[in-house]
Amino acid sequence: MICWAIIRDSVVAIDPNTGGILALVSKPGFDPNLFVRGISVQDYSSLRNSKKLPLFNRALRGGYPPASTIKPFMALAGLEYGFSSWTERYFAKGYYQINPDGRRYRDWKRTGHGWIDLERSIIESVDTYYYQLSNKMGITPIHNFLSRFGFGQNNLLDLSGGSVGLLPSNEWKKAKYNEPWYPGDSVNVGIGQGFMVATPVQIAAATSALAGRGHYYYPRMTQSIGDDPVEFPDGLGDDHHIVLKDQRNWERMVVAMRKVISDSKGTARRLQGTDYLIAGKTGTGQVFSLQEDEEYDSEKLDQRLHDHALFIGFAPAEKPKISVFAIFENGGSSSKPADLSKKLFDAYLYNDYPAEYDNLKGKGDD
């Protein structure tokens, strides 16, 4: 397992061909050797009372807005239910309104992106495209489609303590708040914000399904016991193939995610120059809601209110061997998890471990 000196983050890497977990990281961690012969009251109190929550497994239980990493799934949902197409063009202003005189839902690019299509919406991560798409779809198609990728479920086979996250629906909001589902709720979910919450292992498994062109494997830690492969009871972890009406959409989405890296306007173009092709998608998760005309200024905010930085990706894109989800809590720029993911790709594909790895071995924080 690979480790880095990062304050609060989580990384999950999965083999998209088997569902095997290659890396499961929650930071800050703790030295498990402290518990072997009985931990002292002082040491346990230090861990329990730490504001950094080292005893909390972020990879399995951390609940985060998936932010723009949800956009490939939203785009596929739009295609599946006939709400969008690859050729339809959309003029992306710097904001979207449900009603002409209503609230302005702003794009991360205040000047807008101009005329775009679906592929370009992935490459440049165009918020307004997904505002209008999710408003057209409504929450029921979104909920039904995303549930096929394991969102809103405990998808762990041989690990305990996983969270189900939250994949909202009409019924959930009525039961929780005794309120109907509003169009604005769908708009927020369309960019992975609002009520939706997912765990790192959920997002990693969903990313593996993208890498596998629809083959969804429930994440698993154990491959075999001795020479015997592990078999799980019927009904537990029903691996499945997500069949689209047009199966070509898997490959077209992979191409769009490749261009997130290779295109001059791609949000992860910093990863260009590898000997293998990477497909990916960046994300920036808001920790608190801005007012309509309020500007986000990280320098004026406490660190705990900074945006989360996220990245999903897999490599080699044409025949993936590893898929990754990485999040930096309050990390701001998505360049950090993207860079970290590339290090994982290099390490796994070429045994090219970063130099700092040798300096971190044996520190119990992996």
C-alpha cells in the first residue's frame, strides 16, 4: 500500500477487472501496533480527541459531495433516457436559470463556455450543461440510473463499517423533510452537490464500472485463502453488467474522459506527457453554500471551509488495469488529487514509486 504525507485525504484504487482493492487509504491514520497489547489511556485519548479524526475511516465512511466527478454518470443518464445526445449543441452562459426571473445557478467559469456539446461538457466540466440536463431529467431517472453504479448502497463485500452515503429521491425528501422535491434540488444534484453524498469506495467502484465499460464489481479485499479462491454467498455482492441502450456510449465516454487530460482546455491537462493514456475527471466539492451573488474567496475563509478537491481516473484508458478515486478534504485545487492519482498509476503500472515513499515506510500512517 502506498502512502503520502497528507493531512486529510482518502484514496481508493481498484482493479476494474476483478473489483480487487489495490489501495485503501484514510489520512490521518494511526499506528495499529498501539492496540496490539492494549493501548494506554493517554494514547487512546489523544487519538479519540484529535480534531483530525484519525480513528475515522474516511475511505469507508466519509460522506462527500461527488461534485463534478458525477458528470460522466449524469451524461450517460441523459443519453440513456433520451434527454441529450452527443451531437446536440448547447450555449453555455456563465449561469443557468430555471425560470427567466429566478435564481442564477453559476458556472465555475463566470464568462461561460460558449457553444459546446456533450463531449466538451466533460472536457471543460461545464456546470450549466448539467444544470439544464438534470432539470430536464428530474430526480427519478437520476436516482434510478446512479443506483446501478452502487450509489446509495453499502457496496462492501468483506469489509465492515461502510456507509451507504445518500442517493436522494422524491420519497426520501418527503420522509426526511415532509417537503416535495423541487427543480432546484435536481439542479444541485446534477453537479454532484446538494443532498447527494457518496463515500470514496463507492465513487471508486463506480469509476471502475466506467473503466470496465459497464462491468460493475463489488469492491473486495480478499482474492483467495491459500490456494482456494474466495466465493461469496448468493445475493451478497451481485456483480453485474450495466447494459446501456447504446453500448457505444461507454467508449465515447472514455474518449471524452481521455480528452480531460489531452485537450488544451481539459481540466486535468496537467497530466499530459505519460507513456500511457489516462482517462479522468476532476471535481471541486463545495463545503458550504454561497449566496447567489457571493464570490468564493479562499483567502478569507477558514481552512475547514475550503472546497474539497477530487479526481477519478483509470489507466491505461484503452484497457484499464487500475482505477482511482482521490479526495483532499478542503484541498481547493483538483490538481492535488490528480497528481496523486498519476503517482499511483506510475507505481502500479511500472513499479515506479515516488521518491518520498521510501522515507515514509514504517511510520504506521498508511
